[in-house]
Amino acid sequence: MNTRVKVETKDEISRIKALQKEVEQLKKLLLKKDLDAMVQDCYLEVAAEDLGYKSVNELKKKLSIKP
């Protein structure tokens, strides 16, 4: 019979819950950062097009923005 017994103290359980909460917060922050980067890229694409540049890279070179 393969039986596994797991013993956790109250401190361990609360630590696990705190870590799970922290992981969820980090996931949300990462998602927000990714969305912000996508929005910024879209703004640059629109700006490049409106200003008559062939590409975002050309606009970045003109404005001395590091890619």
C-alpha cells in the first residue's frame, strides 16, 4: 500500500498561503508590465506612421531611443 502522510505545522500552512498570495501578486504585476509594453509599442507604431517613418526603429533612431 503506497500511502503518503504529510504533516504541516500552522506556521508552514500560513507560510504557504503567504507565498501563494505573493505569487499571484507577482503574476498580476508581470501581466501589467507586459500590457504596458504592448501599449507603448502600439503608440510608437502609430507615431511612426503619423510622422511618416517607415518603421518604429527608424523613429527610435531619430529620437535616440534605445531599442
